[in-house]
Amino acid sequence: MPSTVTGVIARSKGAPVELVTIVVPDPGPGEAVVDIETCGVCHTDYHYREGGISDDFPFLLGHEAAGRVSAIGEGVTNVAVGDFVVLNWRAVCGECRACVRAEPWYCFNTFNATQKMTLEDGTELSPALGIGAFADKTLVHAKQCTKVNPEADPAAVGLLGCGIMAGLGAAMNTGNVGRGDSVAVIGCGGVGTAAVVGAALAGATTIIAIDRDPKKLVAAEKLGATHVIDSSGLDEAGVVAAVQALTNTFGADVVIDAVGRPETWRQAFYARDLAGTVVLVGVPTPDMVLEIPLLDVFGRGGSLKSSWYGDCLPERDFPMLTDLFLQGRLPLAEFVSERIGIDAIEQAFASMASGDVLRSVVVL
Ligand SMILES: NC(=O)c1ccc[n+]([C@@H]2O[C@H](COP(=O)([O-])OP(=O)(O)OC[C@H]3O[C@@H](n4cnc5c(N)ncnc54)[C@H](O)[C@@H]3O)[C@@H](O)[C@H]2O)c1
Ligand SMILES: [Zn+2]
Ligand SMILES: [Zn+2]
């Protein structure tokens, strides 16, 4: 029997989100239904609401979730009913050209549920990032479920499902930060602060946190930044000069743009040392255009990368990071700024915009 549960949708571009009844089908072959326990509010949910990701409204929002598997479809072997899982949006196919060349973190054909969740009138929903977890239950592909140690607080480890993993991985995987490196992170929301934490875990010795909101720099400093730059009064050149002043005039080995705007990317580009690495993990919107002298791209060398989901492999990274959290070596709980009800998502977007939170986490 399909379940009818409460979920949060974005019905049309820019409109406030709505709490509605949704219909969750029984899992078909390869699918699983998960009873959601917690789901973080990510900037990407807000991008969906604003029409910045696609026009496939209505969206069922929410994608940073942990919960228990409540039903599995035919042929599912990787999870069983009752398993505690973190949901992911990278269920790798194993067969696409990225997978066959042994780079599955780029998988171009990740799995999602085949069936659709709907409104009561049958309108099909587009689940955010193929998850849709601002709901009591959601339907996913079984491989979107990664088992982790059930002793962990779901509010904390659920955040590995998106933004925090993206930030950690931007430093540890995409940026390949190593012992003794200097790293600068532009934008210290949940993603950027996680990049600070990832840089610290990877052994960076200089970690510069940059934000135009000084409130964000307090948390970044607590979680591993060795220096902070309040960029609110600085132009692009001013930010670059401030990073150079902290890195022997050379610039940082790795600069991570966790905002995703042309001006922050240019800051990242010029604030890195020659032959250094730029990592873009913030997500730009379709209207944004970057202009930069091509000669500078050549002359400064190095590596200009994007970080999709922190180049993570959920099966490899979620259990390992959960274990580090339980051992007290990864401060995931520090990212849970507040626990809220499912009816408070618009307020959570406002708190995000005002800079008051790293993550608001919906408890279901
Ligand atoms: N690449 C991925 O896989 C991935 C995954 C999750 C989220 N994201 C993206 O990462 C970005 C950050 O997400 P978040 O949840 O941390 O958002 P957030 O809103 O919590 O944080 C953004 C931070 O950037 C700061 N900021 C904004 N403009 C700035 C500027 N010009 N200079 C310096 N700081 C500035 C804000 O003050 C804020 O602290 C978003 O674009 C989000 O969509 C990417
Ligand atoms: Zn693949
Ligand atoms: Zn996200």
C-alpha cells in the first residue's frame, strides 16, 4: 500500500514552500523507502525554490538526511529493513565511462528511484537531488542508502549527505590538501566551514577562513581556521592581498570557493600561489558569467577544478567519517546550529540568509 505522509514542496519559482500530503509508492525493484529521522536545510534547497537549478516544479525539497529503511523492493541486497542509513545523491552505476575508467566519483549515470512520489491529485514530484527528504518517508534507489554506525546522532551524520561532505571533500578529495599546505576558504557557511575542517583533518598548517559576515568567522576559527579575513569592507584585490599577506606574499596552495560567484572565483584564482589549485564547490546560478584574461589562466598555471559533492564515494566516505565523528575527531555536531520542525523551513532559509546558522536540521 502506498503511504500518504507530510512533505515540503516548492510549487513554483520563488514562492514560499508548502507543507502538503504526498504519496510515497511501495518500493519497486532496486528501490527502498526510508523513514526520515532528520534532514538538514542546505543552500541548494533554496536554489531549487528560486528556480536556480531547474524548472521541474513542484520539487519535494530536502536532501541531507538520515533515517531507517522501512521497506525494500525486489532484488535489494545492500540494505535491509531497520538499517540506519545516510542518504546520498551519488549511487554510482559502475558502467558509465567515468565508472569504467575507475573514477566513480564522477559517475555520469547515478541511480535514483524509478517510480515517482506524487501529490494526492497525482501530480508527479521532482525530489531535490533525487532524494526529497523533508518528508516523513521518501522513496529512493536502494544504493542511495549508505549504512553507518547507528550509535551516531542522525542530525549530525545526516549532514554528510550533502553540504558537509561537499565541503570536507572539496578540501580532502578535490583539492587534495596535504600535510603542511596553506588553504584559503571563501564563504564559511556549512559547506565552507566543512572545507576548513577537511583542510585541518588533512594536515594543512595555514587555514584562512574568509567571509563577509564576521559571525561566520567565529565558528570557522573554532573549527580549525588559523587565520580569518572579514571581507565585508574589501574589494577583490583587497581579499587577494589579505591572503597573500598571510602566506609569505605568495598566495595559498589551495583556495576553495564555497560561495560560487564570479567575484569569489576570481578572488580564489588570484589568491592562490603559482601552480596552485582552485576548487569551486559553491554552485553558481545560470545568469553568472566569468571574465578573466586568458593569459592569466596560462601564466598562473596549476589546477582549476570543480567539486561535485566533494568528489566523495558515499560507501567509502560516510562510514569512515561517521567513525571519526564517534571517535571525537570530526566535529560534525558543531554544524547542527538548531533543530526545527518540518513547518519551519522558510524560517530556516531566513536564518541561513541572515548568517545565524551553519545548519538548521529538521527533526521528523
Ligand atoms: N558542490 C556541491 O556538491 C555542493 C553541495 C552542497 C552545497 N553546495 C553549494 O555550496 C554553496 C554554499 O552552501 P552553504 O549551505 O554553505 O550556504 P550558506 O548560505 O550557509 O553559506 C554561504 C556563505 O557564504 C558567505 N558569502 C556570500 N557571499 C560572499 C562573498 N561575496 N564573499 C565572502 N563570503 C560570502 C555568506 O556570508 C555565508 O556565510 C551554495 O552555493 C550551495 O548550493 C555545493
Ligand atoms: Zn557510472
Ligand atoms: Zn545540499
